[in-house]
Amino acid sequence: MTDDDLLRYSRQILLPQFGIEGQERLRESSVLVVGLGGLGSPVALYLAAAGVGRLLLADFDRVDLSNLQRQILHTTDRIGLAKTESARRALQAIAPNVELIPVEVPLTSETLPELVGDVDLVVECSDNFATRFAVNAACRAACVPLVSGAAIRLEGQVTAFSGQPGGPCYRCLYPDEGTIDETCTANGVLAPLVGIIGSVQAAEAIKILTGLGVPLFGRLLLLDASRMEWREVRLRPDPACPVCAESAGISAPTAP
């Protein structure tokens, strides 16, 4: 670690639970960020600034004027630009030593295994269940930790999954694959809400990568921003989960 690195990351290194060892772990880590919108913006910014060594950036949208109210990675002069390129420019300016890799392939059950197998952790910041389910399945198959967040209107949620047998997965939380998607386009969202949830996602990612503190494994945090109230719900493995029950050795109860 260079003198510049020691100065850049000095406020993290000063933490007794973190130290130089934690900073080295971040530098050696690789993270896939799925979605570079409202949630992915603070996630990518904080992970790059904190010193994660390699970020894979996945998004297939282009910057739109309506994004700028909350998607702080992007700027007015980048309207029409691919979000991956807009994000690369923003992150490069903050953290020039971080390796930034745009993901150009669609995120499908065919492409995700290779992508997920090449990283230490995935942060899921998309706005649709199809992508969330596909990412969850790939993370579970590869035993890669997953940090999941969502925000709409004045409500947000965030949790983390270890990817290991015995713990719940995203499909345990949402077993109905036909769940109707709710998007910010149709329902609106308060701008700082995505910043709050995305910042928690980034914090959880850093904790998992460095072994700092206690991750949100098995716990779901729910935020009502209208009252600024947090609620915690325990998550347990679903014995009938089509993704994780078999790998965890859990059998669905039989009828008497």
C-alpha cells in the first residue's frame, strides 16, 4: 500500500475493527453491481471511494433527464449516454485506482453464472423481479453473498444473503415468481430514499468483504421514510423454496 493509499483511506484504517488488513481485503475484492440507477449510484460511489479493487458495472439503460432527480452517478451533460459509461467516468474521477469493468452482456441464466463466479459479492440494485430472481439463483449456485435493496414511494428495504447452505435466499422472501413489479416510473420515489437504502447496501457489502461487524444475514430492514421508522423482520429458509431448499437439505413437510 502506497503513502497515497494510506492517506486516501486513513479514516477507514483508523477504525480499530478495520485497520490496514480491512483495507487490503477491499483492494483484493471484486464486486458486481447490478443496476446503476437510484440504488446503484450510492452503492457504486461508496464502494469505489472505499477502495474495492474491482467493480463490474451492469446496466443497459441510457441516462435520461428523469433519472437525475435521484441517480447521483449521472449528470445533465451525460443525458443519452450509456449508464455504464456515465458511471465509469464518475467513479474514475473519484477512485482512479479502482478497476472498472462495464458489463455489456444481458443478465440471463446463461450469462450470470460466469459473471457471479468471477466476483466475491453481488449488490443487486435493479428494479424488476426477473433480474432479482436470476441474480439470486446465480449467487446461490455459486455460494456468493448477495446484498439486496429496493425502494419505491416512501418505502425501502434492504437485506443480505450469505449464499451458503442453511440460510434463506431472495426467493424465500418472495416465493411467488409472478409477483407484480412496481417501478418508480409508475409510482414515484423520494430522491433521498434511494440514497439511504443504497448507502446501507454499500455498508453491508463492505462489512461482508472485510469481516467487519455483523451482516444482515437472515434479517430484513424495512424503512418507512414518511415517519423515518425502521423495522426489522427475521428471515428464515423456506422449506419449499425452489432455489435453496434442495441445496440446504431442507425437505418440505408432508401432509399427514
